[in-house]
Amino acid sequence: MNDPLGELLERHELVILDGGLGSELRRRGCAVDGALWSAQVLLDAPTLIRDLHREYFEAGADCAITATYQASVPGFVAHGLGEPQAIAVMQRAVQLAREARDSFWDSGPHPGRSRPLVVGSLGPYGAYLHDTSEYRGDYQVSDEVLRTFHRPRIAALLDAGVDLLACETFPLLREALVVADLLAAEFRDATMWVAFSARDAGHTCHGEPIGACAVALAPYAQVRAIGVNCTAAPYVPGLVAALRTAGVRPIVAYPNAGEQYDSTVGWRGQLSDAALCDAAPEWVAAGARIIGGCCRTTPAFIRDTVARLRPPR
């Protein structure tokens, strides 16, 4: 089993992820409001994705998370692509992140840094439904449907050369266990982290205690970190503390900017990189070792967070 995240954590006390991808592309004029979210830009303007990955690396990010959160075979097929084309587009997302990483790293030297990782994003089944059910977990499908949905995505990302996978914004434990079982049975060299969406400071969006989720995933050696993402920042210290009490894995936390998403009107509320940066030390103090930003966070937030939490030696 390869463990690039574990190796990175051995070299650095704190690993910093990138920030929002789809929301940042939208802010820059890209069309991401459809069922494919940021994966639409893979079809329309892929070089913009590569450029944004590079910007996050320049801001100090140790990882780039691919633009595949809402990418899937059935999603692309519904958009008019064939299955081979769908796989090729997902793999192109990996190539874009790798190109950005390699060009950044070759522009060095980068004192005190390690070569960044490319992380393959796996959004939940609810993201494919495009009905905000990734924030509820109320899609009623069998484990076999979930396996059939995730298997080709996992294979495509791994074949394209991601360093590890990220199950992101998973609202319920059952879906995370399905993916963990898939890795254990069919992708034994792969590793991943699992980040749940949370409805409060102690529970997933589906209502499970976050600490119990960590305990349930503990037997899976390929799950190298557990945490939360796309969750309001004020909930993060409590969630991290509950995960730390469970004490089974490094903890990952990359909340959104605190706004609420309404499928009829879009994002509501104020965005403040400065306020989020002020909160980040609390996540680390609570026990998180892998932090970053999700929806509506920016390269400026990552740059300021790096400056605050990992200043040059």
C-alpha cells in the first residue's frame, strides 16, 4: 500500500490543502451552475483549471484536489458523452493537476516544502443527483448502486496517476464504508481520506455522531485521514475535538466560507477570507493536521493561512 499522505505528514506537522475550485471558477466567469458543477469547465475551458491549481500551489498548498467532485460516468453520459469519453475527461482532470504541480515544482527551488500531491476528488452519489442531497444523505439507493457508481470513478482517477483519493462532502457513513470496502477488495494499493459534511458540531448531515464514524472506519488501513469539509467553520473545532477523542487517524478539516447554498438562488451570506483565516488556528489547536478551504474560499485565504500557520523558517 502506497501512503503519500502519511509520508507528507512525517515531514510536516501541518499539511495545507487548496481552497474552493468550482466556486472560484464561477467567480472568474465560468459556467458551473449545471449538474456537472466544476466538471463542466473540464469540457469548456480546461486550461483555467490548470491555472487555478498552479495558483493554489503558488499560494502554498501542499495538495491539489482534482475537478472531479461532480464528475461521473452517468453524469457525463447524461450530458451526451459516451462512457470512454467520460473516463477520458475525468483522467484529463488528473492530468491538469499533475501538469500544474510539475510546472510549479520545476520552477523551484521551494525551501522547506515537499513536492505537492495530486488528490482525486470523489464526491458523493448525492452530488451527481444535483439536488443538494449531498447535504442530507437522503438518497435511497442500495450499496450495490453506490458501488457501481463509484467503481469506474476510482479506477479512472487511479489509472490517471493521482497520489490518493478524497471522499468529499460525504453526508453519511454508509457510503464511506462502501468506498472503503471497494478499495480493500479491488484497489489494494490505493489510499484515501474521508471528509464528511456536518450539520452541527457533532454530527454528519445524515445525523451520525462524527466520532462514531471515525471508529467505524478505523479498521480500514487505506483510510489515512478522517474529517469534515464543506461545513460551516464554527462547527469545525467541535467536530475535530470529537474526532480527536476517537483517536484513530490524522484529522482533515476544510470548511466552506460559512455561507448557505440555496439551489434556487445560489449562495447566500457574506464571504470573508480574513474571518476564515482567523478561525484556522482553532482547527489546528483542536487537533487537525490537514486543513484548507472548500466552497467560496480563495487562493488569498490559502496564502494568508500558510503565512499565519507555517511561516518561513
